[in-house]
Amino acid sequence: MSPGTTVTLVEIESGKPEVVHILGAWDGNATHNVVSYLTPMAQSILNKAVGVEAELPAEGGKRRVRIESIAPADVATLATAGNAPPSEAAPVPVAEAH
């Protein structure tokens, strides 16, 4: 698992799946499960393979997950949700000074 990937995790205790998009240093949007590779959560699963279990930081402690799948992140889809890396996002208009 590396930056630029979409990872499906399964929580060991509940069996609940969770899809997370691991992107660049300045990317992040909790609403769409986009996290920077620099976050503690991403650091916990970087360089791990499918089937491996990992311990992630959670409120009040830690939680165990299994990496179910790893795929390249679909940057085009994430861009429509407002999560494109800066180099691929549409330019933001700048207000003119009066």
C-alpha cells in the first residue's frame, strides 16, 4: 500500500468494511475518506499487503483492521468530489482587489 491508492479495510471486531483513499501530503477530506499519507492512520498501513492486519489509532485507543483490497486511487472521481491533488484540481478564481 502506498500513496495514490484506495484501500478497503475490514474492522476485525465488527467486520465492518471501510474504504479509504490515501493521497498526497496536503490532501484530506474526512467526508470522502481521503487522508494524507502523512496521517497516523495512513502511516499504520503504508507498505502493508492485502490480508495483513494493522492497528489504527482511534478515539479512546486503537482498533484492529485487516487490509481487504488495494487499488490505484481514481483521481478523476475524487476530483469531482473536490479532492483532486493540487496539480490536477481546477483553478480557484481569485477575487479582485478594489
